Amino acid sequence: MRHLLPSILYLFFCWSLVGQSTIDTANVHRLLAEARTSLNEVNYLQADSLANAALEVATSGNYTIGKARCFRMLGFSCEMQSDWKNAYLFYIQSLETWQSIPDNMEIGKLCRDICFIKEAEGDYIEQLKFAKRGFVIFEAIPDMDRMGDFAIEVANANKNLGRHDQAGVFFWKAANCYNIQKDTLREAIAKYGLGDLFYKNYGVLDSARIHIRESLLVFIAHKDTARAAQGYNVLGAICQDEENYPEALKNYHLSNDWAKEVEDTFLQFDAYLNLTQIEIYRSNYNTAKSYYSQAEKLLGDSGSVLDKERLLRMEFGLEILRLEEQKRKGVYFMSILAMLLMFFVGWIYLLKQKQKAKQKANDFILRESQLKHEKQTIELINEIDTVASKSRETGAWEERAKIKKLVHNEIGSQLAATKWRLQTLKSGMGSKELYREELTKIEEMTSKAYKHSRNIERLLDQKQTDWLGEISSFFEILSSKVNKSKPQITFHSQGIENNLPTDQGHLIFQIFKIATANTLAYANANLFTCQLSQVEDELIILIEDDGKGFNPSMPREGTGLDNLKELAIQLNGQAQIDSGLGKGTTITITIPLRK
């Protein structure tokens, strides 16, 4: 009896602890369920608050599974808000928590979440890393359904990285997994990816057509409208490459019909643009113009630069076709019938132009990928050269303004006063002493006027160019021509003591021109900043943008950066380039000053 009471008290204490743990677990689940409801209602602030509250409860109760689920809920909320960075951090915390248990099923699910994040960010290397990890996990379980999902992720990541052979292998693995599961829709999705790979990356049209057609039958049976529209679009492109234009037209029309059902304006735009291409090939101007107008209307002002460039190419092709129609009707020859010789020469010239125009039109259509940035870059460089010329004109005008001011304020006033005093002397006013004083003053004024005239002579004979002024004028004019919202261009100088030597200033001006053209063509930046400063006996050029950046170790488009390095070498300086995907680009050029 003496030992019974302590035993009862101990049992009661243990029961209270178990009850408390149960309450904590139930609270975590309740808060997470409420957070999920808030996310469904697109109330992100409340969802985050509830998930954080659940995390506090799970942490205080040392509820590991609850903590892992809270981290995943917070990551999912960030993902829905397109906050990829924080979504990734929360998913990693959840992943590490599940690893401490461990629970491979949950780890695999988180790998899939992270794959989505990394694909959205364009970080295909990280996407591939987590996709492979998830595939290995579900291959060991085994779970064919999720193996297929991760095989698709691995294939897409490899495809984006240009590893087409590996992409094809995993598309096949995904198709086999879904085949075992009797999941015909997802098997069709995998085969569609394989067919798209055969067409776009290998150019094997027969194999591509077989896989795309098989997938299309399944998409139509499952009423998967969006994928059916995509499938018919690819099938139309295959027929177009084979110059089977009637079949291509049929498939593009079907793609457009399916796209209308899901109100996918991008797919409709693509279909109308492809229809325009074919009708240009077939010399059907009115039909091509009608399709082009539909594509232009669908694009509006919301299209990307690449879409607008494709539209511009179609407009060029239509213009060529219109000229051919006019020429066939004799419009071009009406104004020169009176001059037989000129008519004959003009006819020969137009025939040659027709051949050149047709060749250009074919090149535009067949080599779209090769001309992605070339035209844009050339236009930018021409625009920048124009701005540079205007900045030089501005500098010359400022020099003329200085001369005008000097002539008006100094020489003009001195000569006017001299004229007035001479008139006073001529009238015979005043005494001899007054005459002497006036003559002395006239002599002083004449000397000042002579001195100012010599200053003007030296100013006109000045051979050194104000390169700093020209560079500043260049950026002022360029800023007014570039869209106000993208990018915002700024330039400032600091500590420049003397003007630059002509040859040195010219090369520095070229550096800023090339860097500006390169940034506007490729960076897709919101901010573009240039700075020229002098630190002791060195000039420092700092050029920064917050654009998409690039991997310095990978091949890149254009030769702008190589040209910058070459110019730095010519100035006995050195250039340092710092960039990364999604991190913008910083270029620092150090140049010793010549004395």
C-alpha cells in the first residue's frame, strides 16, 4: 500500500504526457489543413501564418514528421507565389527532416517538388540532379508510376541541357513504366516527348511522325485538348519540312481548332503563323495576309521579342509576295513605258531582285534558329552608331556655343564701347586731358578685344576631342530612345582630371558602344549602369547589368565580350568579366593613363 500511491501518480504523469503529445499532433494537422484551405482560397498570408504556427507547435512537441510537413507546406505556398528561392529553401529543409527519419517515399515526393522549382528557374543541372535521385528511390521501391514521372523529369532536363541521347533513353524508360501501369495517357506523353526529340533534335521525320501520331490518338481519346493542339502543330511542321503542304495545312488547322477550345492564344498564334508561311510558299497573298492578320491580332502587345521577330519575318515575306503580285499585273512598268531602254534595264533588275528576295525569304523561314539575335544585334549597333554620331554633333554644338558666347559677351561688348568712345572723340567734346583718358581707355579695350580674338583662334584650332562629353551625350541620347521600363540606362563619371588623348578616348568610346549593344541584345536586363572613374594614374571602367547572365565556361552567342577584351589590350589594360546564370553581368576594365 505504501508503494501503490507513487505508482499511481507516476502512471497519471505518463498518461498526461501521452495526452499532451496527442493534442500537439492533432493541432499540427488541424493548422496544416486550415493552411491548405487558405492556399486553395489564394490567401497566401493566412496560409503562411497557419503553417508557421503549426511549425512552432511541431517544434515544441519535437514532432519530426509534423515539422517536415510544415516545411513542405511553406515551400508549396512560396511556389504558388512564384517565389522560387524561398520555395527551394523550405523544400530542402523538409527533405533534410525526412532524411532524419528516413522516409524514402516522402523524400521522393520532395525531389519532384524541387525539380519543378529548378525547371522554372532554368537551373537544369539541379533539376537533373534531383530527378535522378527521385528515379533511383522509386526504382528501388519499386513504384512504376513515380518512376515514370521522374524519368520524364530526367529526360526534359537532359533535353534542355542538350544531352539528347540521354533524354531519348529516359523518354523510353518513362513510356515503359507507364505501359506496365496501363496508364495510356502518360505513356502517350512520354512518346510525344520522344517524337518531338526525333523531330527537333535529330531530324528523323519518319520516327517522329509515328510517335506523334500514336500520342495524338490517345490525347484525342482522353480529350486532352492542349496536348492534341501541340501534337497537330508538330505533325504539321513535319509535313511542312517534307513539302507536303496540303497535309501540313490540314494539321495546322486542326491544331488551331483544338487550341481555340482551351483558349490557348499562344498555340493559336503559332498555328496562324505556320499557315501564313505555307501560303507565302504557295504564293497565295490574300490568304497569307488573312492568316497573318489573325496572328498579329492574337499577339497584340503581350508577345515576347522572339514572337515579334517571327511576326516581322512573316511581314517581310508578305511584302515580297505583294511586290510579285504587283509586278505580275504590270504596276511596276506603268511609269516607264515611254522609255524602252530604261524599261528593259528595270525589268532585268527586278528579275534579279525577285530571285534575291525569294532566297532571303527561304533563308528567313528555314534558318529561324540561326537568326534569333543577329538582326536585333545589327539594329542595336546601327542605333548605337547613330546615337554616337548625335553625341558628337552635340559636343560640336556645345563648342560653337562657347565661341558664340565669347564673341558676344567679350569681343562684341569691347568693340561696341570702343565705337562709342571714338564717336565721343570725333564730336570734339571735352578737354585735351579728356582726350588722352579716352584714347587710353580705347587702347585698353582694343587690347582686350585682340586678346579674346586670339583665344577664339586657339579654341577653333583645338584638335583634342572632348571624349568624356561625347560619351555622356551618347548615353543621354540613348536613354531617351530605349524603352523607359527596360532597361533603365545610367552613366556617370568620377574623378576625371584631364581630357583623354584622342586615340585613347576613341577606344574607350568603342568599349561603351560594344558593351551597350551586347547588353541590349542578349542580357534582357532591367538596369544597365556604366561608370568611368579615375583612381590615381588609372582609369576604371565599370559596366553592370541585372540581366539573365551566362555561364562563362559555356559557349556563348556573339563576339562582343571578346572585342571588349581586345580593346582593353590595345589600351594596355585588362578586362575582368564576372557573370552567372540569373546573376547579371559585371565587367571591370582597368587602363593605365598615358601622361
